[in-house]
Amino acid sequence: MGALALLGSLVAKSDDAGFCVVWRGSSGIMGGGEGGVERAERVAFNEVTFRRANEMIGERAEELAVTGRVPFVCECGDASCLERVELSLAEYEGVREDARCFLVAPGHAITGPDLGRVIRSETRYGVVEKIGLSGEIAEARDPRSAD
Ligand SMILES: [Zn+2]
């Protein structure tokens, strides 16, 4: 409960800031130990943040009626990652069908108990399904879930 509330308040802050690139590279906010729950929360938090960014990119691409590939950002849990992943809107929709699935650049999947597992590995991109604690966070923070 505490974790989700914290996550909620941090994500809410990103709305004020407009965008959240600030957090990428800033280890201070969710920093701390590398192990267990804390790490799962931090990784999930980064992923959720960048999924939100991609949602905006996708919406914008739709508005502009982009037909080719769209430069999405890697949704891996590494706060310093700035990798671009080019996908068509249809491909991204395929990833986003499941609230627990995230788009990552090839080789960027962060896997493990309470972190995630690779469910798809293409030349241009990979898809990670969040499991355990981070799966719950991902689902709770899905921008597309109505409530
Ligand atoms: Zn990455």
C-alpha cells in the first residue's frame, strides 16, 4: 500500500513538470539498495514513467497520422537509458494490449523474480511482462485503465 501511494504521488508530480525526463539519470528519488522490493519498485516506477511518455508519443503520432515507424522510448527500468525504439503504431498497440507488458530495446530487459520476464524478442525490440510486485504496480498504474 505504502509503495503504491508513493508511486501515485510521484507520478502525479510528473504532470506538473510536464514531462519526466528529470527522473532519468536521477538516482536520488527512488535510489537506495539494489535488492528485493526496493529495486522492483524503482524499476517498475521507471517503466511506468516511460510508458506514460510513450502513450503521449503514440497519441501525437496518431494525431499526425504517422504511417511509418514512430520513435518510442525504451521502457526498461534503467533510469539512465535513453534508447529509442522505432515501432509502428500497430506494433506498439500490440505491446500495450496487456497492462503488464512493456516495450524495451533489444537486450534491455530487466528480468528476475518481482521484476519481469521476456515474452517477445524481435530484432528491433523486445517485450517484457512484469511479474510479481512490479506486475501489480504496472497494472495499478496503467494509464489506460479507467479507474
Ligand atoms: Zn532501455
